[in-house]
Amino acid sequence: MRLGRRVVPEGRLRGVRSRPWAVASALCAGLITIGAVLPFSGGGRPWIDKAVHLCEYLLLAWLLAQTVRAAQWPRRSVAGFAAGASVAYGALLEVVQGFLPYRMADVQDLAMNMVGTALGVILAMLWNRP
């Protein structure tokens, strides 16, 4: 494939296309991690915490799906990877929070992570319909 004046092998082009999405995914995961380990009171409204979890994981799953889609993975693999990685990451952070004295692991938070992940994957699949 031609990219400007250079001819770029197809395999290398996959990495070039997916790199911005990978950076965005990593930044999103980093921000989620920071939020997970810092003290948070929720402002006296528990629904804020749940809404934040849903939005964080919706965005993370959507970005991960865009990353692997840009790398030209098969459509079914895109959804599986984005969902699996997002849920595993959320579960890992909940376990970490269980060891922090000022945080606590919460099954409801993990459930909201899963709901956000599902919505993010669904949006990504609808966004990228052939």
C-alpha cells in the first residue's frame, strides 16, 4: 500500500492505524486506575459512583474495540477481546481496592463495570457495521 511516497507493507500499516487507539485506551485505563486507588467519598450520593463506573468502562471497552478493529482483527474477536479485557481489568482493580485501607471492593461496582463494558462493545459493533 502506498502511504505518501513510501510503500508500506500491509502488516506495518495495521500497527500505524491502531496506534492512536491503543494510546487512547492506555490513557483511559491509566485514568481509571488513578481513580480506583485514590480516596473517593462519592459526595454522599452512591449513584454517582455507579454512574462513573458505567461511563469509565463503556469508554474503555469502546476504545479497546476500536484498537483491535483498526488492527484488522476479525469482528467476533474484536467484541470478545474488548469485553474480556475490560471486565478482567475491572475485576483486577476491585481486588486491588480490597487491599487498600481507604477503599473497599464492591460487587455492585463490578456489575456496573460489566454493564458499561457491554454497552461499550455494543456501541463499537454498531459504530463499525460493514
